[in-house]
Amino acid sequence: MLVVDQILKELHSRIATEFPGSQVHLSKIGDTYIISGEVSTEEAYDRINQVVANVHGNEKTINKLQKPLTNQINVKLSVIEVHRRLKEKLGINWKRITVL
């Protein structure tokens, strides 16, 4: 027996229209919607989640979408400029100070 869910059909149509060429699959088990597949951008990932949440309301969603991997490097940089006279005036011994 084949059961057609109107909301699922609307979601498929809307995602196919907004994200042509996407590899997103939607299914429903009980009252839970399952999103799977791959998206090409973080924006597409966020937008698809938003579309599904807006269409089905408060029902449960399991998100199994694969996001693209991004290469990020977090850098914390501190630049300190001290003039020699000020250093001597304040009595700073830089050899005793360690910075993590």
C-alpha cells in the first residue's frame, strides 16, 4: 500500500525549486520528517532546515544532511609595542614574563 503525504510532496517540490541539482531526500516515519543527502553550501543547509520547519510546523525533524567541509583556522594575535625607555622606566623584565 502506498501512502502519499501531501506535506512531504510540498517539501520535495519546494526544495527542488529553490535548490535545483541538490541531492536532498525527504522521508517520514510516523510524525517525524527525515532530511538526508548532501548540500553544497552552509546557506543551503540552513535554508533547507528552515523550509522544512516552516512547512511541517511543530512536528519532529531529524536532520541527516551532510554539510560541506570548510577549512578554517582560528588565530589569536596580540601585538604589543613597547618603547625601550618606557620598559626601563616601568622596570619590566621581559625574560621573566611568558605568554601562552
